[in-house]
Amino acid sequence: PDRRDLSEPAILWTDGSTQLLDYNSKSKGQPIVIVSSLINRHYILDLTDESSFVRWLAGQGFRPFVVD
């Protein structure tokens, strides 16, 4: 099985199995809320350092939140 070697984002809120993840808690930038697919888990948008949509957004100064 594949293993991700990335730090996990901060969990801001949970309700049952639903979580709101904060990928750039230090940023005061524009917030963006991403709702991941019902089929895939949230980390499909955060596979590796080189292939991470949400970490790229954080690097651009946004504050991405992901609903998982």
C-alpha cells in the first residue's frame, strides 16, 4: 500500500465522520472551501509535496479549508 509522507492539516471542526481541515492556519489570505468527492478521501487533493492542489493554494497565499 502507498503511504503519504506529509504532515496532516489541523482539524478545525468535526461532526460524526465529517471534518473541516485547515491547510494554512497561519494565513490571513482569502479563504477557500473545498468539498472533496464522495468517492475519494480528501487526500486525493494532497498526494505529495510536488502534487498537492491544496498545498499549492496555501503557497499562493490562500487559506484552503477541505471538508472530508
